[in-house]
Amino acid sequence: MEINKSSNNEIYRFGGPLQIGLHQDGKRLTPQRKKILGLFEDKGSGNHLSAEDVHHLLAQADTRVSLATIYRTLKLLVQMGFLHELELSEGGNRFELSSQDHPDHHHLVCIKCGRTEEFENEHVLQTGRLAAERIGFKLIESTLNVRAICPDCQ
Ligand SMILES: [Zn+2]
Ligand SMILES: [Zn+2]
């Protein structure tokens, strides 16, 4: 059975998000959206930014965008397949580049400061795959988010 790891794999064979063109699902990558996506590209994959982080980085670059607009834009970039959203109960959601380099990774998240570290684990992927297969679900991803307290916050 073919496992569909990520619906975005297709587009990444042709370059990063900014090289792909302006349309994806009929939505436009406006200059502001491009700028926000550019922040993630500059940081590279493996970085997890909150809406507040993006707000802060834009302010440093002398770009004033309201937090509400940033949040909407991030959600849109997720819908367009450029970003992946980590849903965390504490500390708000974080966003990272959708990446073919490490599509199947998991997160260790500090519930106090939001520090997020990645790890890989084949057992988690296999368990998700088997569970989905057993009841006939089509697998999209198996991601484990581990809530923890980092050394600095202990
Ligand atoms: Zn990650
Ligand atoms: Zn911490």
C-alpha cells in the first residue's frame, strides 16, 4: 500500500516554495505572504516559530503587521501547503516549513518556554501506519508531540 506521507511532496521536487510560482489552490502568494514565508526559509527547516515570533522578527525588519493578520497568513500558508502547523496545547501553535528533508519527525516541546526540539522514531511511524491500515483509514501523518520541561525551565 502506498503511504501518502505529505500532500506537498510533489511541489518540492521543483524547488523551494518561493520558486514555485504564485498560485497554489487558486490562492495568491502576495508580497506580505511571501515575506512571512521568507522568514521561515531564511531560518531553514527544523525551526518552529509562533505567530508572536514572526511578529517580533517582522518588527525587527521594520515591518508592522498586526498579530491577527500574521495569524491569518500563517493559517493560509498551511492551507497552501508551504507551512506545517504544530498544534500544541500550551504556548500557542507553532509553524515550520513543510519539508521533504524530514517529513516524519516528532517534537519535544517545553510547556513553559515553548522550546521545541525534533526527533525521529521509526516505531511511532510504524504504529500509526498499522493502526490506520487496520481500520482502513488513509494515513496522512503520524506525529508525536511530547510535552516536557526543558533544562532551563526546570
Ligand atoms: Zn519540526
Ligand atoms: Zn523551557
